[in-house]
Amino acid sequence: MTIGVLKEIKIEEYRVGLTPESVKSLVQDGHMIMVEKDAGSGSGFHDELYSQAGARIVDRFEIFNSADLIVKVKEPQMSEIELLKPGHIVFTFFHFASNPDMTIALARKKVTCIAYELIEDQGVRPILKPMSEIAGKLSIQQGMKYLEKPCGGKGILLMGTENVESGKVVILGGGVAGSCAAEIAYRIGAKVVIIEKNVNKREILKGKFPGAEILESNHDNIIESCRRADIVIGSVLVPGHRPPILLKRSDLEYLEKGTVLIDISIDEGGVFESSRPTTHKEPVFVESGVVHYCVPNMPGIVPKTSTIALNAASMPYVKIIAEYGENAGKFCEAIKKGCAILNGEILNQDVRETLELKG
């Protein structure tokens, strides 16, 4: 199979779909790999490394004209969708729930879309997991930064000092991202509150973070916890659907000025009503005195780490897709679950329902 690796054109996305090491492995399997010029430069993987691994360095138009499988990181932009052709297989993050126009455009192109975030193996989403881990850890790093007074924050040190008590982090959602955020906050001595809907997860979190507050997800617990928070992290995932709004715009009045909201869920639409996507160059805005950090591609700020972690998780599936093409789902149940669109037909029920709700 001919596999193309595109340079990401989403604003400030520095990751790349395949590392040179991954390319080398695929070439050894007998596949032809085309890599767009400078595709890996943002992650520290330069063209020479890809050439040495056996790839051809080409322009993006040759990839769209000749590749069977296109491997990316972020959802195709509209200018890329225009270049897709019937029969193309695209393997990347899509986040369909937050972009119905993209979903419709892809279906009309009669392409096959296999979504990283929908690949599921025995209840685990193996490709989404490492990116969620990184986003969760970064949420504390970024939250601490924007607590600084020049950034609009309260001007506090989250971990406190010998004579000053530590700050408080409230985490909405105790999944992979939320748990990783809690781990970092817990380690540095911050006060941690995790609000989680699932009772079994709450019991697991209580064992993992003794001393932290683990609360049931309801409006009263959310408001009461957030009014005393320094950082609030939204980390709720509902695969194929937009996550629920957990903090309304009117609720901002209950928060202290300079509180920092980190909306990890912004990829799928966000859990704060006041959220809107931001960028790495302009990551925050202030509304009602509250700092909002809503960067959709948080792991992109550490592209080398993220690319290597992403490839470690995605490569087993890339190899299966490269071997069997659009029939890969017949040989791998995880890929079958990840195949949202097959030759233009929307297969994933959650994605279909989201489109119907959007009207």
C-alpha cells in the first residue's frame, strides 16, 4: 500500500502522523511511504531522517494524488477535504461531535475515516489514552502558569510554601485525563477535588488519591467546589457526542476573580458554556474575571513527546490498515469500532445521532 504522511496545517499543530522509526518499519513490511516536505520538522524529525528510513519526500498534492492511506494527527481541514478522493482512507483524530460540517463534507467525498479516538480494545481507547495522559499533565502545568498575576490569575503558587497553604484544584471528570491531572496536582501538594459521575470510578479514585475529595457529579457539588477553587479542569469525554455543560456562563459569578479554567474537553465542544477554542500563541481569554484556557490540541505544545507516544499506540493499527485497507475492520474489532465512515457511509451510531441532533 502507498501511505502518505501530511504536514499538519491546523494552527500551531507541530505533531506528525508517523516518526522515521515507524516509517522504517512500514517500508520493511513492503509498503511505499510518502512524507510531505517538512512534515516532521515541528517534532524534531527532519526530512533527512525520513529519507534514511526509506520514505520519499514529496509535496502534499502528490500524497493526495497517489496515496491509498493518509496518516495524520488532527482532523482534516476543509482545504484538505477538498483534495480527498473516493477510496482514500484517512487515519487521524476527527472529533466529529464538535464539527458536523466536516463530517458531512467527508461523507460526501466517499472516503473512509478511521478515528483514533474511536479505536477501542476491551473497553480501552489505546490511541486516545496517551494523548489524554499528556493533556491531563499539561493542564496542571498550564494552570500554574496562568495563576500568575501578569497572566490574569490570582497570583498564587499552587503548591504553597512552608508558611502558606497550597492552592486547590477541582477536576470535573475522573477518566484518564482527569486522573493524570489529579496525579500531578496531588504530587505537588495541592488540594485536590475530583467530581466524577461513575460510582465505580469514584471508589478507584478514593484508593488512588487518599486525602483528596472525591465527589458525586451534581450541580451543587460542582458549584460549591468551584467557588473555592484556584484551577478548575474540565476533562469529560462522551465518545461521539458533545460533553455536557457542567459550568454555565452564569455560574462564573460564583468563582473568585483570577480562577483558571482549563477545558481539556474543548476538542469535543467543551464543558464550560463560556469556553471557545484558543491557540497556543493566544491560549487564554478572560471572561467575568475568570481566565479560560481552551486549546484544542494541548499535546501539540510538546510535539516530540506526543508524536512518539502517539506512534507507539497507533502503529499496530496502521499496520493492519496498511495490510487490509478498507476491509481492516473485518480482521480487527478495534478498527471496526474506529471506522466512523466507510466509503462515504456514516457507520458510527453516535456520530449519526450527533448529526441528527445538529439538524
